[in-house]
Amino acid sequence: MSNFLSKLVSPTALLYIYVTLTQIAYGIYLASEIEAPFGFTLIYSAGLLWIVGWWLLTDSRKRGVAWVYDIGFFLSIAWPFIMPYYLWKTRRAKGLLPILAFVSIYIGAIVVGMAVYLVLTTATG
């Protein structure tokens, strides 16, 4: 049980869980044509940068990869470009699998959120 918990609390698992939950919520907002509250947008952006940074720190330590001088600024500006590049440089072709998984979860969770909203509104209306 301890091994399962340590994997569940790993940065990778938390990144996927966080993206799934926030993108489902975003899909609901998108389908309802309601603008997401500022608090949701702020928490989503800050949380995503924090988890991506935590994942990058943990993974780079494990692989012995040096960081740039100002990783916080670098991540906030260009994380969508840094992460695929990092995965490609450290894993080569195997790095495409986490990229594909992240993009699939990112888009798929929006679709699920939209579907949940549509099912709930047609069932009650």
C-alpha cells in the first residue's frame, strides 16, 4: 500500500490528476458559455506551473540534468515548449509517450467536461 501511495503522490501522477480535474471544469465552463471565475483561472495557472516545476525538479535530479539560472521565469514563459524539449532530450523517442499522454488528457478532459455539462442539462431540462 505504501508503494501505491508514493506513486500517487508523485509529481507525475499529481500533474495528470490536476490537469484532468481542471480541464473537466474548464470544459463545463466552455459548454455552459460562462466565463471561468478569476479565482479558477488564477489557481489553474499557478497550480499548473507549480506542479510542472516540481515534476521538472524531481525528474532532472533523478537524471542528473542541470537547470537554467532562472527556472521560474523560464517555466512561466515557455513551459509548453520546455517540457517536450526536455522529454525529448532525456528520453528520445520514449519521451513522446508522456507528451502524447499529456495532450490526450488535456484535450480529452475538456471534451468530458463538455459532455458532462450537456448530459446534465438535457437530463434536467
